[in-house]
Amino acid sequence: MLDVALFMANATQLKAVLEQGPGFTYYITLITLISLSLALQLIIGVLLIIIGFANTCQGSKPQYSADLHPQFMF
């Protein structure tokens, strides 16, 4: 739920910056950083779905998630 709330907050901030227009002092910087944040959140969401799917489909290999988890931490 926190991921969805953060995603919606970033989308709202992006909308507010776009409504102010290019005359805003940090327009390009804010557009870039908020877009990067949204893109990273989407990537993390997809990776979490893939990991969850892999954990449910593995069946006889319970150590798979323990092997995979440290790779995403660093």
C-alpha cells in the first residue's frame, strides 16, 4: 500500500509541475527527478511481481528466494 501511495504522490507532484509550465525555476530538474522516481517505482513493482510469481511456481526448490534476495539488496 505504501508503494501505491508513493506512486500516486509522485504522479500528483508531476501533474502540479506540468501545470505550472516551463516558466517555473526548477521545471526541467523536477520533471527529470519525478519521472526517474516513477520509472524506478515501476521497475521495482515489476521485479516484485516476478519474484512473487517465481516463489509460488518453484514447488520443490524453497531455497530459490533465499538465493535471489541478496542479489537485489546490493
